[in-house]
Amino acid sequence: MPGSALDIFQKCEGFTRARELQALGVYPYFIPLHGSEGTEVEIAGKRLIMIGSNNYLGLTHHPKVREAAQQAIRQYGTSCSGSRFLNGTLELHEELERRLAKFMGQEAALCFSTGFQTNLGVISSIAGKNDIILCDRENHASIIDGCRLSFADVRKFRHNDIGELELLLQRGQEQKRAMLIVVDGLYSMMGDLAPLQEIRALADRYSARLMVDEAHSIGVLGQNGRGAAEHCGIHPDLVMGTFSKSFASLGGFIAGPAHVIHWMRHHARALIFSASITPASAAAALAALDLIETRPDMRKRVLQVAHRVRTGLADMGFQTAGGLSSPIVPVIVGDQDRMLHMWRTLFDCGLFTNAVTQPAVPPGMDLIRTSYIASHTDQQVEQILARFAEAGRKCGVLDETTGGNSASHAAGR
């Protein structure tokens, strides 16, 4: 740019890593799908088993969900063409909010256009400049950005570190500040649960409010599918959920006390200035909720599938993470280059997985994130394990002769 000493675009020219990975054939992102049947996808004429989706209950292709979406388009069209605040509220939205509030055991609920916007709108509207937000360091990016948008004092604590959280709560109480604790119920990368019983007890002891993001646990965990909080036997002050996972749709919601939800309806900028959830998405979420409430076998099945894969991979010598109460099975590989090579080999073997690196995980913890669907068949599970074994040997993650870990182990030490 003539006459300018600095160009704001200069950083873009210096970003070469993605193109280098593309040239090497190991770039794992923005892969277009030609078709999908839920547990299988088609890419460039090749069929792969999908184990990188958050379609935990397998409802994206369920006939009741698809028919509900199609009926909504016939009745309302394809878009609301406006925000909830003005012309974009449908009876479907209000019905969905009533149903969600009842399902979650809360007084009221409010729907946003995406899960990401839900956290942005909720946190930035409820936490003000004199308040404190206590945030787990491994919270989802939408929570981190919601904290940044607020004018609150954000204090992060080490992942699931109850001791550090209590120290921060003590300081906040001494300063006589209002406090909000925000955590994920089920963490999406490592597949581990927050210690919600201990966090709830601390919140009560220090007069703090607790918000739990149930994006990856709602529909899957708890006796009724309400998520990690129900699984752990606690009641959050605010509970957030998304429709893009178990609900087979797009959008998000917050549920809590009626007067708090009323405040957010009039102060959450991510709601007021965004187009509302499309009719098809709202109807699909309602249909999915019907199935979540009446088909507990689906959540039992997805956890059984994940446990079978996790156990099988660990027996082979892979370093896995997550627990019994998680549909997510991370396979820790170690350094980025090795992880990307493993991802590409799995892809060539017919498995669609997710390659995860910094900042989503700490340095040296690069991993292959796999997640499972209630509609995965037993035959597909056997194929998944066989293809992982093949890829692990080809990449040197597994020992060629014994099938166990190589000398460097899966963590790349």
C-alpha cells in the first residue's frame, strides 16, 4: 500500500502453515462432504465411517426429525428474516423454549441462533464491570469470548482444579464482588467431566452463581438426558445447551430463573442483533427433544459404543482419554506433525476423524478426536478398531510386531 508504513494485511501474507500442510497432503480442515448418511460420509467418491461428528444420538437423519423440518418450511418458509426482538419470533420458538425449560427443570429458557452466540450473549449480558467471572482454562472458545465481551473481571483457574477455584472464590468474597462460575459439563476435546458436585458446593459456600455448558452432554448423560449436571446430581443456576449435537439441528439455548431469562431477552446483544433460528431448525430441535424424552436407549447405546472403542484402542496400546460417561474418545499422539500423519493415514484407511492441536489442547498433547453415534453398528465398530490398528502400525504409533506402543509411546515423549 503506497504511502503506508504498516499494512494490517501483512500478517496474512506471513501465514503459510496451512498451505504447507495442504501441499504435503495432511491438511485436515474444511473437507467438503459430498453426502452423508450419519455414520458414513462420501468424500471425493470415497466412503468413510464418520467418527468425527457430534451427532451423538444419530438423529440428523431420523425420519421424524427430517419430516418436522420439512413441515416447518412448508408452513413458515426457509427463514424468519429478522431478529427475535423484532419480527423474527415464531410460535415454534416459544414452544421450544417452554419445552426446554420444563425438560431442564428450570423456570424459563431462551433460544439463540447458534450455541456460540448463546455463550457470547449470556455471559456478556449477565456479568458487568463490578462482577467476577471464574472460568476454567479449558472452557470452550465461546465461553472465553463471552468473558472477553463482558466488562467483568475474568479470573481463570486450572482445569478442574477445585483448590485454585476456592482460592479465587475466597478473594472475590473478601472483595464483596458478585461472582459467576462458568464451566463445561463435558469437555469436548479430552472427553472428561467437570467435578460438578464439588463446584456446586463451593458456589453455595461463597454465594456464587454457577453456569454449566451442557453442549456435549445434553441428550447423552443423566437419567433423563439433561446432561452432566443431572448425571452428577446437581442443579446449576444457569444451564446452556446447543442444538447442533444431540438435537440434530442448529442453535442454542440458556435456561434458568424466569427473571434472569427476561433480563437476557432485553440485554443480550447476540440475541437482539441476530436473525432468529430458522423454522426448520426450531422444528427439528423440537422433534429431537421428543425422541430424547422417549428413547433412553439411544444414550445408552452411544456410551456403549464409545466404551467399546475406548477399551479396544487402549488394549492395542493407544493412549486414550475420556471416561465411561463420554461419547468422546481422544487418542493422544503427541507432536503436531506425527498427529497429522496419523490423521491422514486414518483418512486413507476409511475413517473420518478430527485432528486437534494448539490452542485447543496443550503443547505436546496433539490428538485425534473421535466421537461416536448411537446408530454406529457393531460391524462398524469392528471396522473402526481394525482400521485404527492398521493406521497405528503404518505410522509407528503401534509396534509393528507386538501391536503395543512403540518406544516413544503415543504421547510422543
